Amino acid sequence: MKGLKTLRSVEPFTIESKDKKIKFCVNDGNVATHTAYFSVEGAIIIERYCDACSKAIGEPSNAGRLDEK
């Protein structure tokens, strides 16, 4: 069984000027617009999501389950 991901926060994602790399949604591969921070067994996991997927993870029933398809 995987460790349960607990959503800590979701913030808008912007490309930093020095990096300028496009990031993609971990769920569907679209361009990422939000960064989500999760707690997993004491560690912080950072994942990036598109608009549609970031709305889905913000719902308590979906947090931590989006990647279990």
C-alpha cells in the first residue's frame, strides 16, 4: 500500500525568470499552472498540476487519490 498523501496547500505556479522551463501536469501532461504541496510520511512532496487537475485535488475526497488511476 502506498503512503497516503495529505494535501498541505495549492499555489499558482509561474515560470521563474532564471529557469524559464515549462513544467507539465503530473496527471495529464498539460502545462502546469499550480504547485501542490503534500505530506507523505514526514516528507514534503511537490507536484505541479494544470487548472483542471488542481481543482480536483483541492476537493477533500480527491486529495491524495488523483494519481491512483
